[in-house]
Amino acid sequence: MKRFRVRDSFNFFLERQFVKGAHVQLMFVAALIGLISLVGGVLVLPSGEPTGTISEAVWWAFLRLSDPGYLGDDEGTWRRLVSTILTVLGYVVFLGSMVAIITTWMNSKIRNLEQGLTPVTTKNHILILGWNAKTIHTAGEIFQSVGRLRRFLKFYGAKRLNLIILAEDVSPRHVQELRDNPLIGRGADEIVLRTGIPIDREHLKRVDSLNAAAIIIPSSSYTDRELITPDVETIKTLLSLNAEAEDSPIKGRFPYIVAEIQDESKIKAAYRAYSGPMEVIGSNTIISRLLAQNIRHHGLSAVYNELLTHSVKNNIFCREYPEAVGKNVHELKQIFTKAIILGIVRLIDGQLTPILNIAPDFIIEKDDRLVFIAKNSSAIEYKHTASVKHPATNKAKHKLKVEEQEGVVKILILGWNHHIPALVRELCTYEDEYYEITMVAVYPKEKREIQLQKLDNLTDRVQLLHVEDDYVNEKVLTNLSTSTYDNILLVSSERVLEKEEADARTIVGYVLLEELLEKADRKPNILLELSDPANEALLRKYKTEVIISPLILSNLLAGIALQREVNSICKELFTAGGAEIIFRKFEEYGLAPGVTSFSELTDKVAEHGEIALGIYNTNLASRKGDNLILNPGKFSPIEITAEARLVVLTTVY
């Protein structure tokens, strides 16, 4: 028994030594080789020359152990026997062990490098903390925002984009997902991946967070965890970043941060957690506002998807022009002929404040930043003109009324996610409007009611009815009398399913709904909220509207990181009151059917204190058609028909 204990103790000792690394393992093998050489030398010492002394005998044994080529030089039976044994041991101990140790060390080193455990040494990089559904899209939008990215790098004195992503567990799968994204492609090789979690200060040092030009913190998916929510993790990350900056020997080194907070009530806490420059977007609030606006103005999802996706068609730009100071908007329209001027962003009481839908005679002041809709950065280059062809006029006719909801609007919501309470809260802010909302989901209605009771602005003008059932069932949809509703909203439930599975349920529910409504006399307006942009292609043959929440939020995170003013502009555009994007019929401006230019339409709309943005066609039979045309050429021919609508920016008081 004692013998086994001694052996176990020796094995345990070897294990503890071997796990210390390759250098200990090599030292052990070297000692073993020395011992074998010593024993071999002692065995051949009596056989005479060339092993007449102990040192010569040990050297002779070491040569046979390390090089089998000496085997043929030996004479005598005993010496050849010892030489053969040493040569065999050389293969096993010397060659085999050395190769095994070096190979293991190399593999371990390569794995460590692949896992992203090496600290980065760079400055003025863009850092994304966390890997979730928004990370890849955010990185893709940064790569595609060429003009903004160029100005961003120039501002920080960086020659090239250094994009670093901190993920909890880096693997080849992450690299492949980046390469598969069409907005990134080969650019994936330029992205640095590092393993770690954002709430760990040591992991933040690994990505050199203090030297970052901008840090983006996308919120992770919502779960049923009641105590550790994504917002709690985000605020803890902000506290960690703040502590790192305060403990830094370089005082005042607080990198610019763009953070996503889902619960609006925690936004103030997020701002208190970090002392440096920061923009916080309330994702639930933003998506709920987009959903609410689309319910009130059917078709706006196409406008949102274009303006909030920097990689396609038209985007929102904001830039300061010292040359524009003292000029009015009418003069600037002659300079920026390929863009639409929405307004300005002005610094008021230390806050970036957007002033949109400004009049033609509005004068630009120092430090004002112009806000545009344009196809790319080259469309907003300042080009000096000799003179203004037409002077600015202030002959504004009467303001047109914004069409209000009539009666009680009935809404059917199929599915449940954390955007729904925010949507209900948003609808409650619309005064003098009444809604009846029926919610159908497998998510327990008791839990839904608990979340809705936390809202502080519930009103009797919004009536709620809960149905606990699976809407992916034709019988359930039939019993709901779906044709009696004004609007139907299908949402992805990310609480219990992966995004692919959640979208699959949403799409199947929509197909069943379309079949039921095919022969109905009255068809409600239908809006889908999806999680995966790839699934939008599955709905091309249907005439329906789609909002992809993670994509919109990713684009916002990227846009605000490269251009801070975008956050205040979007808040102004997508909140109740103030500047709003709506649709209007041509006859509201006294226009008759026919063909005209977009320039003439712009002048006509401006007479009523509004800005023309484009045309929306409502009669296209499928999503393959180009329903929306924003910022057409100044002299592009526009056909006025009963089905077409003008997309305008107005002001709601």
C-alpha cells in the first residue's frame, strides 16, 4: 500500500511540474537524457577506447542517444548492444519527447492567438464590446460609411480603420460569420477579435479601451432573468470603463461611448455611470416609436429602413460648413443640388439640439451643422456658386393639417417581446387618439400584465385585451376575426427562441394571416417585426411592411459612433410632435394629375411650410417594385397619380 502511495505522490509531483509549461517539460527531458547518458557511459566504460574515462564514456552515450548515425561505428558485442539500446531510447526520449513538447507548445500558442488573448497595442480604434445579433451589422455599417469614416479617421489622426470586437468566446465561427456578411467580406481580415467580457476591467485592458476613439456597447438579447438584465450588464460595463479612465495615469482620457439601453427608465443611470462623452440610445423607445409611427402612417417603414441603413440609397448626414454662416437655406439649396436640407443641429445650453423643417429664409449661424438627406458624402460637398437664381421668399400659405386618427383604432398584436410595453407607452402619448389593442401570445398574460403595470403613463384611451394562445394556428386566427382590425402587428419573440426560429414563427403566422384575409372585404394594414435581415427576402412576393429591429439599431449605433449628432436628429424625427415624416396626397397642395419635376414639387410644398423628401407609390402589387423614391434628381420627372403620395417633412404642434 505504501508503495502505491509513493508512486501516486511521484506522479502527482510530475503532473504539477508538467502543467507549468514547455520550459519545465524540456528541463525534465534534459535531465532524463543526462541520466540515460550517464548510465550508458558507466555501462561501456570497461570496454576501453574511445571510452577510457567517464567523461568520454558519457559523451559517447549522448552521441548514440541523440544521433543514430553513430551505430555503425561501434565494435564489440557489448558496446553494440549498449549502443543499440541508447539509439532506441534516443528515438523515444530525445526525438519523440522533444517533438511532442514543441508541437504541444506550438498548438497551445496558436490556440491562444486564435482565442484572442493577446493584448492589443493600438490607438484611435473603434471598439465594439460584446458579440450579439447587432455586432456584425454594426461592423458592416462602419465599413460601408466611407465618407463618414474618412472624416472620423481624419479627426483622430488615424491612417486606417482599426476595428476591434470583444467577444466572450472567440472561435473560427466568428471570423466566418464576419466574412459571410456582404457588407464586410474580405474586410473581416482587418477586424481584430479578442476574448473577454465587457464587465471585466482586465479584459477591457486587453482591447486597450482607454485609447479607443469610439466604443460601441450593443445590448445583448433579452432573457427571462429578472435580476441580471442586459441593461444591468451595460451599466456595469460603463462603470468599469469609467473606473479604468479615472485610474489611468493620463487624466481626462475618457473615450467617446455609444451605448444601447433597452429600458428607458435606466438611461439616466447609464449617463451617471460614465463621466466622459457618451450617447445613449433607448432601443425599446426607438423601435416602439417607429412601430407607432408606422401604425399611424402606413408605409413609413420603407422610409425608416432607407434613412437608417447607411449602406443603401439615401442616408441622414450632418456636417458643419464655415462657408455657410450668414447664408439662408434658399441660398444653400442652390449649392447642395443633390441633397435635401432638412434643417440644422445647434448647440443650445451645451446640448446638441436639432431644428428641422426650417424655412427658406432661415439664416445659418456660426457652429450650426446642416442636416441633409443624401445618397453619399460627395453629394454634400460645398460648391461655391456665382449667384442665387431666385431670391428667398417668405410667402408661406396656410399650414396643412396632419391627418388625425378617427374613432377608435383597433390593433391586433401577434407575439410578445420587450418592445410591446414601450409601444403601448408610446401610443398613450398621442393625445386625443383612442386605441383598442388585443395581444395574442403564448407568453403568460400574468407576466405581460406585470410588465405593462410598470408603465407610468397608462390611460383609459388605450384599452388592452390579453389572449394566451398560439397564433401560429389557423383556428386561433379565425376566432380572432382578423379582418375587423385596422392594424395587425406580428413581432418576433426573442425571449425563448433563437432569432431564426422566432422569425420562422412570425413568417408562418403571416402566411396563415394572408390566406385568411385573401377573400376578406376589408384588409388591415400589416406590419412585421423581424430579427434576421436574411428573412426579409422570404416575403418579397407579399405586399407587406417589415421592420428589422436589430438592423435598425445596429445602423444607429454605427451612425452615432461616427457622427454624434445623428442621435439627436433621430430623437426629433421619431418622437410625437415636432418634426415628423408623413405622407400627403398631391391634391392637398392643389396639384392636378400629370407630370412635373421634383424641383417644382419642392417649391410647391415649401409654400405650405414643409419639405418634400420623395414619392411613395401605394399600388405596387409586390415588394419587388420600387415603392419608395427618396431624394430624386432635382429635375427628375414625377408622375402625379391618385395612388402616389408625397413624402414630406412637416411640423406637428
